[in-house]
Amino acid sequence: MFKPFEQGDQSSAIYDLTLENQVDCVSLYGNLQITKDQAGLKAAKALQSFINEVVMVLEAQSLPEQIERKPEQEIENPFL
């Protein structure tokens, strides 16, 4: 796993849930099924650990009310 908000353009995954890191944003997207078994517990703890680290980093800083982010631009797929 990566350190939130450090060294942008890193990513990690918890099964099919992608965690993407940038210096001003952390994105989570995809699918994560937390089943009622040991595998589900492991996935839930991994997600909890990551979110706890994100919160810890944010709480340790003086944050603005809101930042301005440039909208993501779609890039034409060269394979189509």
C-alpha cells in the first residue's frame, strides 16, 4: 500500500477495489464484496487500515475549506 497524498500516480488494490493516489486526492473505485468469512474480514481490515491512514494524514494538516481540482480529461482510446 502507498502513503496517502505522497508521490502521486500510485495505485493499489483490495481485490477489485482500486485505490489511487495523487498529491491532492485519493480515489477509490471498483467493487469490493466483504463476505461474512475470514476472507471478508481480511478485506475489511485492509480497507479500514487504509481509510484510517487517510484520516490520520488529513487530521495532521491545516486544511483549506475546499481545493480546486482540474476536471479529468478523457483521452481517446488509440486501440479502437
